[in-house]
Amino acid sequence: MDFTHHLLVSGLPLVFCGLLLGVTTARGGDFKPDVLKEIDRTVLEAIDAGRTPGGIFRLERKGGVYQRAYGKRAVEPAVEEMTEETVFDVASLTKVVATSPAVMLLIERGEVGLDEPVGRYIEAFSGNGRDTVTVRHLLTHTSGMRPGISLRPEWSGYERAIELACAEQPRDEPGTVFRYSDINFILLSEIVRRVSGDGLERFAKENVFEPLGMANTRFLPPEGWKERIAPTQRTGDGMLRGVVHDPTARAMDGVSGHAGLFSTAGDLARFARMMLNRGELEGVRVLDEGTVELMTAVQTPDAMEDRRGLGWDIDTGFSRPRGNHFPLGSYGHTGWTGGCLWIDPVSETFWMFLSNRVHPDGTGNVLDLQRDLADLAAEAVTGFDFSDVPGSLKPRN
């Protein structure tokens, strides 16, 4: 862990709502103590209501850190306490932590063109409306494709998934509608493989995770990590633990552009710091400054109500982690298993909540909790006025 000390700063007792409250990491202190207490209370109430067995909240700004582990990492088959070192299946955060940076690095190197047709890199993706789908369309979810590949009839294997993705036809003219689609990022991972010669797993590890010191982030976590991994959902084959929850990624043998990544709060914080620092962390440059600016600016058409960057969400129906205070123009993403990350470059703030809300039976729900925590995260910041942010985007309506 890269923190120098641990202390309980909120003043809350260790037992609240009948649940054990985990260790708190604090550094700096530019946050309002009363709001931090409200964050603790809000998370613990959600746990007590059965919306998630536990989770980790982290708020960071200019060297100040507030991180806390709450509740349980597992409730089946045995009870385990949540810890700050817990490894989570981050689901669709894979799209922005692994796939988007990988594609953008290939664009930086001149090996992939943002506005080139997908068929230039995947020859089978052609005809029947596919020829006008570009890499930009995939990254912004404006390809016109449906949300996902069908799992019926049953299939398995990465190569078969690519065949099925290439057989998909746009339901709408590319560039005219926003429709969030895993197919887009399945195709992007195949572009990475074909252009670089390495699968996404290896490319992201060597070009993103290792340079950033993200030692607890990877696809296909090894057996030695298992006891630290938060289990997700009970299936007919037992409890998923260290095996990706997303059924399509699972059928693809665990590595895909849309899901499959496992990580910790500490590692994701390193990634978010790199993004805030415009591509560099601790003297190591991972992305060019211009690349980060491009990724995090609106890249969808002006006439489109939904606004996305390249991979990143900015202003859509999925923007719960922006809440009511973070400015339009900040960016982030969510994950099906219960995680979210939101980054505001203007206030130099980011926050995240990682959970395994699908544990043990898939019935947990943290949508309202994400909205509430977004507001509280902004309200906890001192010395910044979120009510008047120069340069923020204008609301669409």
C-alpha cells in the first residue's frame, strides 16, 4: 500500500447498523469531516438494506485522500470482512482502464486511425452497413450496433466471439444514435490484437499497467490472488471468484475489451491520477497530453443529446457518478458488478466506489447509492466552488 499512515478520521464508531466498519486510510485532510461522516453513514445504510455486501469508497484531491472499506467482502460460503486490498471484478471499467488506453496508444503511434473504418483492421467486418463504422464510432458507442452478442445458441471461445461480432449489422446509421454496446469494445480488443500482435491482456499489461505500477490489475487473476478477490454471483457451477462475472467475457475465456479486468482501489487511483496529470504519473508518461485531452472531450456529434468521449462517459443516462455538483465536462464510467469512477480535471478531484453488489445472488443495487455518493464527494471538497465552474459544458436542455 502506498500510504504512509492509517487513522480513523470520521469519528464514527467501528460498528454501525450492525456491520463492522473497515479500516480508513486518510492522507492530507482537505475534506469536510461532517460530510465524510455522511459518506460513511450512506454506504453503511446501503449495506444494511442489502443493496451490496460491502464496498470501498475513495475520494482524492491534490494529495488528500479519504478511503474506507465497509461491510463484507463475502457472505457466502463463508463470511469475510472487506479490506482495502480487496481485488474487484471491475466489469465495464475494463473499457476505460484497459481497452481505450490501448487503442489510443495505437492511434498515437499512427498504427490505427480514429476515423478509419473498422474493416481496415478486421477484414471480416464489411458489407451490410458495416463499411461506414469507424474506430471513433466504436469508442463513442455510436456504431448503431445492438447492446451485446447473443449467448444463444451456446458458444465459447474468443475467436467465436469475434466471428459473431463481425456478423452483427448496425441497427442504425453509424454516427446517428448513442447506444451503449459491448460489441463495440469486443471489436476494439480485436483491433488491438491484430494491429499490435499482442492480445489485449498482454498489451495493456506492458503498456499501461506495468508503467503505472498497477501490480494488482490484470485479466485472468492467478490462484494466489483468490483469497483477496471479492466473489460475485452464485451460478450453477458455484460462486464466481476470480472468474469474470460478465457471461460474454466468461465465454470468451476471460479476456475481452468490454469486461474481464480485475483491480483494486489503490491501482485505479494510480490510473485516475495519471489521467488528471494528463497522461503522466510519477515521471512516467503513458499517454500524450493531447491524447488525454482527445479522450476526455466530447467526441459525439453536436446534434446528439448524449455526450461521450473516447471510451469515457461525459453526459448520458449512465452519468450517475457525476451527481448534481461535478461539472459537465468531467468524465467517468460505471461497471455492472457495482463499481464506478468519476474524474473532474477542473477541481482536480476523483472519487470511486468499488463493490460486488451482485454477491451472492445478483439482487443488489447501488444505482441510487452512486448518485448519493457523487453529491457527497463533491460536497466534501473544500476550497472549490462547484456552483460556478468556468469552461464547463452547457446543459443540452
